[in-house]
Amino acid sequence: MRTRLSILIPLILVIVSITCSFLVFLQVDRASRVRIEQDALGEIGMEMSRLQNLLYNRLTMGNETDALLDLSLAAMRPGMRALILADESGKVLLANRFRWKGGPAASHSAFSNAEASLVVRSGVSKIGFNPDDAALLQGYYPLVVSYQQGGLKKQMGLLYVESDISAQLKATRLAALEQSLIFGAIILAAALLIAFILHRLVSRRVNVLLAAAGRLALGDYAVKTHMTGSDEISALGKAFDNMAESVSENIALREQATLDQKRVLDTAIDGYWLVDDGGRLLDVNDAYCRMSGYSREELLRMHIPDVEAKEVTLEQVAAHIARIKEQESDRFESIHRRKDGSLIDVEIATTYWKDSRHFFAFVRDISERTRIQKALTERKEQYDRLVANIPVGVYLLLTTQAGVFQFKYASPRLSEILGVWSAAIYADAQAAFDPVHPDDLPEFVALNQQAARTHENFLWEGRILREGEVRWLRIESKPELLENGDCLWDGMVQDITEQKLARLELDLDQERFAEAQKVGHFGSWELNFASGKLIWSDEIFEIFEIDQSKFAASYVAFLNTIHPDDRDRVNQAYIDSLADQKPYQIIHRLQMADGRIKWVEERCSSTFDDSGNPLRSIGTVQDVTERERLAEQARIAAVAFETQEAIIVTDRDANIITVNRAFEEITGYSQEEVQGKNPRMLSSGRHEAGFYKQMWDAINETGRWSGEMWDRRKDGGVYPKWLTITSVKHHDEVTHYVAVFVDISERKKAEEEIKNLAFFDPLTGLPNRRLLLDRLHLALGQSARSENFGALMFIDLDHFKVLNDTKGHEYGDKLLVEVAKRLNTCVRETDTVARFGGDEFIILLEGLSLDQNDAVEQAGRIAEKMRDALSRPYQLGDEQYQSSPSIGVVLFRGDLVTTEELLKQADLAMYKAKDGGRNMVCFFEASMQALLESRTLLENALRQALPNGELELFFQLQTNEAKDLLGAEVLLRWRSAVLGMVSPAEFIPLAEKTKLILPIGDWVLEKACRQLKAWQGHPVLGKMHLAVNISPLQFHQPGFVCRVKTILVDTGADPRLLELELTENLVLEDVREAARKMDELKAFGVRFSMDDFGTGYSSLQYIKQLPIDMLKIDQSFVRDILTDPGDAMMVQTIAGMAHNFGFDVIAEGVETQEQLHPLILCGCEKFQGYLFSKPVSLADFEALVDKWTLEKAAK
């Protein structure tokens, strides 16, 4: 029965509408009930509160009548069932029913004595719905209910109220029901409308589709729905029409395919069956009809047993069919009987067709193949009879590409040789390989695999185990590659056990002969002239270090093993021997593959026929390498004995046996003069007996001694020598001593010169820093023992740098030499005058007075003497030069002060003398110690500044007259965690002196470059350059240029925005080297400026040799430009010179607007100073640039 959608859908909508109406009713009813209950609670609560107050006032005044009236009026509210005023016992005092007065309240209402008692005791009112009647509202309110005339007597009672809200609930429920019905009616009307629409638009058209589908199922493929329109059902109708048309076409194609298939099967060579589960032939092709002699109609009435030649029942056929169903296919051979009674051999391949539950099979006539196989079998039997009498086993082995081995033929003799049944060989080819001896199996398998891979002939000799007996076999096989890629191996197997045993006996004799050759280190060879074959014994192969498997045995190959320089000589000796028919003997070299050389002694004799033709040559070769080596050592020893080193050979008692010519030349003694004597005759007398004892103890213990010794020549002269004595032993007994020595006089002299270079200044000849520190350390110890005072003087030449810069280092060196000479004339022989470095000299005075005042006077007198001597004019070449010293003096006694502290104190006193006006002597005072400690503290803190991150970069703006932002100078600031903010004027000179400027300078340069990289892309900051100050120490480092390039590459900064500021004195120390470094960095894109220009002493002509971009006028000229005409003239001169050289000019230290105008008039283009910006931190500088940019844009 078919369900109609036009009825089902409206029915579902009706059910849904009823359900929804009911749910709406329940929801509205519940919400209305809650609202009514809440409203009733609120209204009763408010009314009772009002009535409480009203009754209290009435009863307090004793006006019971009015109280009753109030109570009655309140009871007139809709739904009010009871309003009672009762005392504590529940007795009614007043009520809305007069008859209730005086009786118990519980008898006239739902009044609860327990609830009333609880409210009276607690004084707290209670209101709520009755548990047994949800529409009944009850309220208990405490109230004073008694009074007396002339005064209020408090007695607690309560006011009880009952209100019924059932009428309100009923009205609300009816309203909810009415709303639900209206909602349901609307949904019902919608359902009816939908049912009508479905019937009109869906049901009728669906019925059309169903009818068309039924006709299609009955085979009417031309059926059409003829639906039009664009809705879904129309689309479905059109799809149905297309499907029907497609089905019709497919059925036509299938019928055509069936016909084509039948035509193909009819033209096939092999027969074709279609069989059902019962073995009945459903279809056959023409080929099988021809094969069987039956017509198609006859065959289609037959079952499979009808065509079988053997007796086959339908039960057997069914069982076979069941097996085919499980396997889904099968291939087997059978014999069929033709219609004429003749038999045919057939091969049947069948497949089960699950969809049709039929079998289809192809039947092939294999009668000819069967005949050929039978003929091959007969031929094999004949072949077996033929090879039965052959003593070798023969076989035919097939190897497939899949790696399968299969014997196609194996003669009975093969089975006998292997000890394996023929049936086992045919069943599994591996059975033929199992007897192979385990020790020979790896080689057998490897040769097999190689032959199978390369298809080359297979040859193997090895052992098998046959019934516990070891037999030797020889197997040979040749391959034939088939068209399908398989390989057929035709081979034979021969038992060679008897031959092998005979050969082993012969090999044993040969091994005995070979062993004899090894013992004598000689080998034998034989050359057959008829065959040209050369035979070597194993020992010759060992001597020549040649692999037998790789050696082509011939006379030419033999010659190739001989050393190239000896090859012609050996060949000629052999040729001469044959010509003279005489044996020959020759010693020659062999060259090994690794380059080593061996010596061999060869002997040869030959036999000849009656005509003198050589028949055979036999010979021996003996390895004489060791003999030749010993002979060569003897020759070398003879030559070495005549070396430049002196040699003495003594007997075991140390009596001289012989000496060489070098001994005679060094000592002046001849061999005749020393022979038989003890070498003690050469003793210089400088060494004690203990020295010689230690020497002989070492010789006796280790067999050797080496060391330095002084000896005496024949002429009495003493000389140093380096001697090595070695004992010569035979069977652990000393037989001789050999002494070898060389005269080391020249080496000692060179060592002395090296010592002078290590401890003395090469320019002045004075002790250098190293020797001074050693002597100072000793002087402190000596002073501690003697308690005498000593003094240390630190001398620095005033304005020495000016001389170097103006006249060159040659004049400076001449001055230092003269100063050294004058200082030596001012001190005692026990005092030390040292050059400490540069123009600094140190004077060490020892052994001064025990009294401090006297010691001060002594040191002061010597210091003044030095000051006077050094202040006198010097004649330096053709010019006279005036110089003066600044001398710092410090006294010491004992070793309480270290050498480092003492040098610092003297240095501090010297700087005190310089600060006092130069050309002065200044003693170190206790007050200076505080300054020294302060400087030490500053130095220690500075060493931690970089690791602790206390250094910071500040930036000072650089601009021009138009107020354009050009760049900034990078300035270093130090905010110490210990010392606070430290002035650069304090820590920069200290960093230079302690060389801390090197890591600090690197850090500043890298930090500045990273900042340039960070500003890239900024519209203003990205175009500004940064000027970084470079210290002289940093610039003169060997890897300075490479370091700058590395920092620029690593940070990614633009080299064109980096400007390095160099001081004038820095570059003038070595103008050529400075120009080279600057040129290299200039080519990389870096700019250069000359800082503090105008304060140096060098000629301005050097400036034009340097690749400078800008000169920086020192602020000392800018400061007084308004008051000092000389400064204004200097600024104008520098600016003019710079413009002539193509340099830019920048003035630093511009602090006022008044200074700016004359600077512009003098030719300055760029400016830096407090007028524009003080040095500021990074954040402040970036804010300053933003502000500057905005202000300029506003203008």
C-alpha cells in the first residue's frame, strides 16, 4: 500500500499543531498561575501590614467597634474567606464572621495553632499557600490585642487571614485554553492549505512518474513523462526521460556487444563453452564444433560427461564444479571423444562467473603438443642409455629470471657421483647442491651467482661429502640464453678424487723444496725457450712482492720488475751469457710497488741443443737487501767518521783507539798524540769531580749522555763544546765508547748577544724594562735585609714628541742616546739606569742612608744633578736642541711595597713635576697616595664598565647654516655603579694608558654601526651620518682595517654614513701607513675627518697626502673668536686651506649665536655645539630629530 504525501504531510502538521497548542496552553497556564500567586502574596502582604497598624491603633485607644469595622471592610476583598484576630491561645477576639467570636479559630478555618504559636513567639509574620490546597493563601501576623483603661497592657496575639484565588486561576486557565485553540486552528488551516497544494503540485505529477517507472520496469524503454517546467519534480521527470533514453541505448549497445562477442568467439581458434551449475552446455562456439565434430544444436543438448572419453558421472562433474567455485578458476588437461569416436587431448581453462552463476571455459586441442612430449620422453630414454657408460655425469639446468633452478635433464651417472637420487634432483634442484663441502660452499655459491649474472662459462673444482667420504669434483657448464631471458646450462660433472690426491702428493714435495728456498731466502726460476713460459717458485713471488694471479709469466714481464736503472744491465748480462754459453751472476735492484728498493743476487745457467740454440734457462734469485744495507751502513759510517763533528772511539776502559780529522782540527792534537790515552787529558779544570760522576752514572744506566762541557785545546785555550757519549754493546757487554762533540763557542757568543737583546735596550745600551724589574725586585729584598733606603726615579723628557713630529724619529733617537750617556755620568756604579720605554727613563738607587732625611737629601742631590745635566743644550747633527726633564722620585725601604706600586708612585710624582711647570724634581708624598688609590679605583671600575653594561653612547647634533640635519658625533659616557657619572676627561686618558681603549673602541664602533642599521629606512635618521672617534692605539692595531670592514658587514650598516674622526697627531706618527689604511677604508665607502685640527705641531703639507673628507676646527679657536683676532685669523686660514684641498670644514664648540656669525664669515659650513644641542642619549636624540624636523617643516 503506497502512502500519499498529500495526506501524510497535512496529517503530520495537524499532529504538530495539536502538540504545540497543548504545550502553549501549559506554558501560558503556568506563567499565569505564577503571576497570580505573586500578585496575591504582594496584595495580602500590603493589606495585612496596613491592617496591623490600623488595628494596633484602634485597640490601643480601646475602640473595639472601629476595629471590628476595619476588619470587616478588609474582609470584603474578593476571595477573602477568613479574617480573624486571635489571642495567644487561638481564641477568636474579632472576625469577619460575628458568630466566630469567642470560639477557637481552628474550628472555623484552616488556622494552625502550631504555626500561630511559632509566629507569636518569634514576632515574625508568615504568609504562604496551603500545602493541601494550592489556591488557598494563609497569613499569620503578630499583633498587640489587649489593653487596659488608663494604660496599655501588652499582650501578644495575631492577625490571621485566608484568601482563595481559585476563581482567578480558573479565569486564567480558560483564557490560556482559548489562545491555544486559536493557535491550533491557524495551524490546522495551514495544514489543509498545504494538503491542497501538495495534491495539485506534487501528488498528481508523482503518479505520472510512478506510472512511467512501472512501464520502464516492464521493458517499455520508449516511455516518456513529457513534464515541463523548472521546479524540482519537472527536473526529476526530465531526468527520468533522459535515463529511459540512456537505458534504451545501453541495452541496444549490450545486445550489439553480445553479438560481437559471439562473432569473436566463433572466429577463435580455441573452443568455447558456457556451462551451468549442473554441467549442461549452454553455449559453444564454432571452433569447438569443428574440434568435436558435433553441431551446435547437438552440443547444447549435452552435458560434460557426454564429451569426455573417460567414464565421468554428473556427481564427479558437480564435485569438480564445486572446487572451481572455491578457486574461481582452474586449468587442467583431459581427453575428449569426437563424434566419429576418435580421441583428442585438450587443455581446459575455466572461470566461474559469479554474476550469472555460470562457467565459461576455453578448450584447446593439445594433441600435437602431447605427441611432441611423448617423443621427447622417448628421446630422453635413449639419451640416458647413451650416457649411462660415460664416466662423467651430464645435466641440463634451467635458471629463470626469477631465480628458480630446475634440472631439465640429469644423467644416472650424475646421481651416482653426487650420491643423490635422480627423483630428488628433478623435484628440487637444491638437492644436487646439498653435498657440497661446507668449507667450499661459499666459493661454489659465489661462482654460481657470478655465472648466473654474467652468463659466462662456469668452472669449479671442490669437495663434496658423499656418505661421509670426501670426494673431489670438477664441474664445467656452458650457458645458452633463451629468448624469454631464462638461461639453459649444459654441463658435466667429473669425479677427480684420484687425480687430486696424486697432485697433492706432488704439491707436498714442492712445498718441501719451497720451504728450503724460504730458509735460504732464495727462489728458483725456469724459462722454456720453445713456449716462452717463465715459471717462478713461490719464494721469488715473495721476494718480488707480486701477486701470482696478476703476473703474466714471461721474460719481458720479469724485466719489468727490475729497477729501471738496472734493467739494461741485467738484460745485457743474460744476453752475454747465452752468447758465450756460460753461467752468469749479477746483483741488481728491484723497485717495489710502494717505491721501496730491494737488492737481489741472481745466478743463471742455460742448456743448448747441438746447434747452440738455447733450450732452457734455470736460475736462482736471493734476497740480499739486508747484506747490502749493512755494507751501505759501513760505507756511510766511514764517510760520517770524517764529518765536521769531532769523533772519539775508545775501548771499554775509555782508552782512545781512534779519532777523526775534525777532532784534530778542534783540539789541535793528532791521532798519534792521543791514541791509547784517556780523554781526561783534554779536561779544562772547570768541572768538579761530581760533574764527571753524574755523567758516567748516566752512561752506565742509559747507555748515553749529552751535555755541555768545557775542554782545553793543545794550545791551552779553553772552549765550550756539546758532547754526546754513547756506549757500544755486544751481547749486553760494553765493548766501546763513541764520543761526538762540536765546538759551540760561536753559539755561546750568539746566546750572549740574544741575552743582551732580551735584557738591554738596543738603542741606548741601557737595561730595559725586564731587567729593571728584576733588579728592582732584588733591591727591595736587599733593602729589607739591610734596612737601608733606596730610591726610584721616573724621568720623562719634556716636549720629546714635538721633536719627533717636527724633526723626525732620527733626531729623537739621537737625543735618547745622549740622555742615556749623561744619566750614566750622574750615578754610581751600583745604581741602575734603564730605559723604560719611549722617552721614559728609570733610575734605581740602592744603599742610601739608614736615615730617611739623609736618604731624601742623597736622592735629591742626584736628581738635581741629573736635571742640570739633561737641561744643557744637545748637539743633534748640525742643529742644537734644548731639552729638559720632569723627574719623579720615591723612596723605599723593605719589600712592603710591590714593584708595580712603586713604579706607580714614581710615575705620579713625575706627573706632579710636569703639572708644576716641567723641568722639575718632585718627591712622592703621602697626599699623593690618595690620588694614586683614586686612580687605581678608577682603573678597576673601568675594567668592569664594559662587561657590566655601564657604557652608553650619547649623540651631539651636526648641522649647517640652513639648519639642515647632517649627522651627529658619537660621544662615550660612563655611568659607573660605584663612582656614578664619570667625566670622559678622566676615564678616556686612563683607557688609553691601560689599553682598555681597544675593547671599548671596538664596542663603540660596533654599537654606532648597529644604530646606523636600525635607522635605515627612516626618512631623516636614515640619511644622517655618525662620526666616531678613533684612538691612536686602536688605529695602529695591525688588523684595524679588517676589523672595521667586519663590523660594517656583520651589522649591515651603510659604510657611506660612517665617519671616522682621527686626531692630527695620530696620522702624523706614520703618514704613509695612515694614508694606506685610510685609502683602503675609503675605497670601502668610509669617510674621514681630522679632529682638533690646528692644535698639532706638524707641517700642514702632510695633510694633503691623506684622503680626508672634513677638517674639524678645535673648540679652543672657537671659544675666543670674538675677542682674540689671532683665533679668528686661525679659523679663516684653516677654512681657506681646507677649501683649497677640497675638504669640508666643521667648527665644534659653538655655544652662542654671536660665535656663529664670524664662523660663517671665516668660511665654516658646518657646526656642532651647545647652540644647537648638547650631547644627549639615544632616545632624547631621536626625539630631538623629530622635533627639529617638525619645526623646520612648520617654517
